[in-house]
Amino acid sequence: MNGSRAGTRVVVVGAGVAGLAAAHRLLRRGAGVTVLEASDRVGGKLLPGEIAGVRVDLGAESMLARRPEAVGLAREVGLTDRLQPPATASASLWTRGALRPMPKGHVMGVPGTADALAGVLSDEGLARIGRDADLPRTEIGDDVAVGEFVAARLGREVVDRLVEPLLGGVYAGDAYRLSMRSAVPQLFQVARTHTSLTEGVREIQAKAAAGQQTGPVFMGIEGGIGTLPLAVAESVRARGGEIVTGAPVTELRRDASGGWRVVAGDRVLHADAVIVAVPAPAAAGLLRGEAPEAAAELAAVEYASMALVTLAYRRSDTALPEGSSGFLVPPVDGRTIKASTFASQKWGWIAEEDPDVLVLRTSVGRYGETEILQRDDAGLVDVSRHDLKAAIGLDATPLETRVTRWTDGLPQYPVGHHARVARIREHIAKLPGLAVCGAQYDGVGIPACIASAYAAVDQLEGDLTAVQRLTADPVQSLHGGAGE
């Protein structure tokens, strides 16, 4: 199937940012596209909202700008003038009973030296880092858990107080389960070639400095990152694509012509090709008939749930740490919230919408933490306010609160995830005119999802280069400050 040939019909299942990006790319290459979305809106985990009359994000709030996909797509759909870097990227750690500046000079919490970690780690923890240079090589094989490897080289304190809060902000996961190869591929590469982990981290930093990457690491959008999928959807429709919401796909089958039969409600569509851009459980259900092995692998992908609590205050009632974008919380400290973003300080456009209103948000819930998320919305607001008072002395009554629950929102990348993704793609490749994309494959960040979508489009055209590259080298998803 040639996706760029005029008249080719492609159905995209799922209207999250990956599905919409795939549809946009297909239309630019001349295909006809129908996007089917089970829910009543587009955007998936990107959700714009409002609190106390101020526009905010109720899902992901920033995107990595050091990769081209997300910022590039935003520019393509007319958002160039609304792209904004954070007003401040100075985050803190709330640990050992105090807010402490986030240490510099680390790769996802793994330091190159112990110099900047005083106060975050104990004296014993600091000394333990120095022993890395004298330890024999740690063999990692085909994959290893991030926490397991880093603890073996640098001690558990580095994992518990630095790696865990940063990885938890991206995956809501457990560092001692997460795959280093899939979640922090930069570290995996240096771990394979260096005996000393700190030496490898310093090499990563030196290469980044030599590359002289300029500009912000992260980018936001005036009005919220949640406006990106809305703009992409508008562009898709303007180019002649069809997007149907409230249309769960119940059947996906090969037809006699070698194409695909797609059933959604009372609609039956016939397509030359299909891109499945939905979370793993839904993808498993759709693929069970035609690709049972891939479906079984997808059904085994685990997810973590979380909730975001957004709070609006009168600015005159609050006093936040000046110049801070928020803070992260190591699980070892025993707090309920795992992070807080000072949204009005992090994003200039939020402060400008109403200078008298100050917006914060907290995040709650990690992999395996189900009890806290069983509390009602009022209970989650209460624990957020309790922890905010303890962390920064904030005791004012909010003007308004909003709780947004992301049940099974974040796919987990355990050890061996890369091999699972390779097996899924191997099974999918046996079926002409079928491709998959989304957060459960090559990275959970927005650029990773878009890269996955573009690779799926290339695959339909017979070009497997991008799919093979992503499978071998996933897109590292970084933490955008605090409270992602």
C-alpha cells in the first residue's frame, strides 16, 4: 500500500495526539483519512480546561523542545505565535523536611559528581557516589531496571531521592521496575560502554555542551498544551479528513480485497490501511482477531493511574517561593503528593490572564498506589492542601479546585519492554496495511507519540526505517520541571 497515492483510504483508530499526528501526515501525503475516536473529544491525555476564569492544562502541560516533532507539528498547524517556553524552570525537591534546589548536572537524577547533592543526600550517601569509580564493571545484559543498576553503582539514596521523583513525574512508575533501555536510553548506552556510571554521565553532559543546543529544553503553548490536538484536528478537517467522536471501533478485520473492514457503531468502513493509535488494552481487543500474538503482548502492558489537582487562589492570599516552577517529592519522604507545579509562575500566559489569580496544581498517584486514588475529589483536594501547607506554608482557602483523574493513564516500561515492542511490531508487519503507534511503544512524551505516528505512516508506505530506529532507540521522555 502506498499511503501517498491519491485515493488511498486510511482509517486511524484513536484521536489522541498520536492518531491526529498520523492523520495529519497522511493527508499531507495525499491519502484520504477517517479518524474514529471512542470518547466525545479529541486529544487523549492533552486536555485544556479552565479554573477561576483562567485557561489551564488539566493533562500534560509541556513538551520537549529539544526534539523536533512536537514543536514542528505545532508550527505546521498555525501555533507558532503561541509557543512559549516556561517563564522559570527552577524547580525544587521537597525532601528531608525542606524545599531544596533541584541539583544541576544530572541525567534523570543520576549525577556526574556528588558536588551539588549536599542537603539532598546524607554524608554517607554522598560518600557512596564516590565509590562508583572503584567498583568493577556491572554487566547489564539486554536490559536492566534503572533503580537496580543505579543503586548498585551509586547507592540507594540517589535512586530514592533523585531518580524516583524524576522518573515518577514522567511514568508515575517505580524506578526499581522501569527499564533503563526504554525509559532512560542515554544512560543505557553509557552503561554498556563505561565501567564508571558517573564518568558516563559526565560524557553525556560534555557531548550536550559540545552540541551547543540553544533555546529552551521545554515548550508550552499559550492557552495550554491541550490546545495542540484541537489545532491539529482543525487542520485535519481543513485538509478534507473526517474525525468522528463517540465512535468506538468494535471490529477490525481483513476483507476479501486485501484491505480492511472497520466497524464503529452502525458504520462499516472499508479502508486500504489502518493505523491503530489507542492505548494497549483497546489495541489488544481490536487486534485479537487478525494479530492474536500482538494482541497478547499488548494485553500484558501495565498502566499506572494518577490524578491532577488544580487549585486557584487569590494572589493576595498566597506567597510562593519566588522564581520557582514548583517541586518534586521523593516517595521515600512519605508524602501524599508527588509533585506540585506553580503554574502561574511557570507559564507567563497564565499569570497574564488574571494577575489577581494564582494557579497551582499537584499530582497524586504512582504505580501500585491505588488506595489514595479511591478517595473522592474533596479528599484529594484535602491531602493536596495539607501537603502544600507543610511544604510552602500555604494555608489560604482556594477560590476553586478541580480534580482530573487519569485512570490507567501512563503505560509502564518494565525491564524487557523494548523486546515486547519489537515482538509486537514483528507480528504487525505480517499484515499489510496495518500499523500501530502511541505512548505504549517508544516513549510517553508528546514528541515520542508524534514520532511513533510518523513512523507508522512511513511503515504503511513500505519504509520501515523510522520504525526500526524507534524500536532500537526509544525517545527519552524527560521531566518538564514539576508536576507533569
